Amino acid sequence: MRKKSQEVDDTLFLGVITGITLALLLWAGIVIHDTQKDVKEIKTTVDTMHKTLTKLARFQIDTDISAESE
């Protein structure tokens, strides 16, 4: 009887450990996916900001040069 109880306890323990491991792997996958998505969005935003600021800087330089020549 003792041996049967030990087998059930071992099976239960392995099942719990397996469940926890799968849950952690799923959570890690979701976190990594969300992080990658956020990085892509940030890259798009930074590229847009860079283009806008470059245009503004060129415009500012153009207006400063024309103002000095007069």
C-alpha cells in the first residue's frame, strides 16, 4: 500500500511541475512577443520623429541663411 501511495505522489508532483513549467513557458512567449511588437512600434515612431526633425532642421537652416543674406 505504501508503494502505491508513493507512485501517486510522484505522479502528482511531476504533473504539477509540468503544469508550472508549461505556464511559465507560455508566459515567457507572450512577454517576448509583446516586447518585439513594442520594439517595432518604437522603431517606427523614432524613424518618423527623425524624418520630421530632419525636415525642420533643414527648413530652419534655409530660413537662417536667407535671413542673414538680406
